[in-house]
Amino acid sequence: MSMNGEYLRVTPAELDRALKDPAWALDLAEEIQDKQDESEPAPSEARHFTTHQTWNPLGFLLRRSAFPVDIVHGEEPLAADDWGYGPPKYLTPDQVRAGR
């Protein structure tokens, strides 16, 4: 068993709904991942991304470089439930822009 970093790109409307209904968000994440596994879109079009097991070294390097946001673990809590490695977190659009 390994711990993989899993990320999902959502629209602002999807984020609003996810914040109100975390169970819906988990279903959405699983649906997008399943569809993407079948179609293998180009990286620029993909909505699901995994760092596999490199999430921890990436987080270490980004913290050492004083990166402005925690893109590895997220910043804001999405749900209280454990989705596999703890509760999921997200970045706001402003936080994403700060990390560019």
C-alpha cells in the first residue's frame, strides 16, 4: 500500500457545491477519476492529477523554498471526514493564483 497525492481541478460552481455537500464532492472526484482513466486526456485538459508517492518530497522542497501556499496538502478544509489520508483540503482561486 502506498500514499498517493491526488488532486482534482473543479469549477467555481463545483467548489461551491462541494463545500455545501462534501459527499457529492467525493462522488464527483471518483467519477472524474474513473472517466479520465478511460480517456487519458492531455495533461492540460486533465481534471484529475496524481503525484503518486512524490507528494512528500514535493511538499518538503516547496516549504524549503517558502512557496506562498501549500499546494501539496491544500489550505482550506473541505470536509471533516477522512477520504483516505485524512480530511480533504482545497485551494481558493486566489491561492491558486498566488502559487503560479
